[in-house]
Amino acid sequence: MAKQRRAASKSAARSKTSKAAAKTSKSAKKSAKSASKKSASKKSASKKSASKKSASKKSAPRAPKKAPVVNSRQAYAKAVALYEKGVKSLQRKNYDAATTTFQQLLAEYPEERELHERARLYLNVCERQAKPQEKAPRTVDARKLAATVALNRREVDEALALLKGAASSHPDDDHLQYMLALAHALRSDAAASATHLERAIELNPYNRVQARQEPDFDAVRDDEPIQILLAEQ
């Protein structure tokens, strides 16, 4: 009987141990699952955070590039050099080269409006040379154009006749006055040149700047009235 009781006691102890082990195993599995879920949750949160940072970087606007500073004096000097190149080509009767140069001036330096007026006039001269007009010019613009052609040919008397006729009806046209000053300078008539240049500058101060760089004034440039007119203001 004692042996049977001992055997039964051992069997009960084993059963309890087995049940305890089963409970421990279940608890361990639950802990493992919980840890796995937490790890997956952390990984998901980390991915979402990384994704948000990446999206933030992509959506952040880039700082605009600073526009290059344009030196207006240098631009003006280049425009004047281009203008003078066109005038020289025109004086040499190289009308194709002159046309190309003046068109380049108009396209590349749109802000130099004063130079544009003369450049367009010279472009008309080039066109006129390509298709000569037989009729005598009647309008002011037509006379300016014909006078410009005459001056480039150094036919000063013809240019003066055209300009005087136009200036008699349009005395306040600064370009006519400037061209008259230029025509008289080519004849080395400093007094007459100074009179018209002064009027041209009164009507449009830019003519002073233009005259300083105009080689056709070289014949009278050392004359005192011309020097005073061309002096810095």
C-alpha cells in the first residue's frame, strides 16, 4: 500500500510539473509574439518617419539661384562698340555686314533705346541700298534716310540740302539737328557744327554722349565751342 501511495504521489507530481511546464511554454510564446509585434510596430514607425523625412526633403523648395549682376556700363560699352562696327561697315559700303551688326545690336541690347533709333535708321539705309529709290524723298524720315546715305558717301552738300529742307519744317527734331552738326563738322565748319550740336543737345541730352564717340566730329573736336558742348556735365 505504501508503494502504491508513493507511486501515485510521484505521478501527481509529474502531472503538476508537466502542467507548469506547459503554462511556462504558453507564457513564453505569448511574450515572444508580443515582442515580435512591438518590434514590427517600431520598424513600421521607423519606416514611416524615414518616409516623411524623405518626402519633406523632396517637397522642400530649393532656394532660387541668384541672378548674375549685369554691369550696365560694360553692357553699354559693348553696345556702342557694336554700333560703331556697324557704322564702319556702312561707310565701307559693306551693307550685308552692317545689316548683321545692327540687327545684333537690336537683339542683344534691347535696353539701349537711343542706339536703337540710329541703328534702325542705318538698317533702312542698307535696305535702300539693296533697292534704290528713284523718287526724291518727301517725308522727314525719307529725307533723314537719304541724308544718311549721302553722308556715308561723303556727299556733304547733298546731305545738307536734304537736312535743311527737313529742319525748316521740323526745327525741334533733335536727330535732324544732330545730323546737321555732323554734316558741318565734315566740312570743318566748327561754328555751324557747334550751333546745331548745341540745339540737338538741348532737345535731347543723349546727343552729347553720342557726339563724344562720333568719329565724324574729329575735324572740329579741338574747337573750343565743341569742347565746351562735349565736356562732362
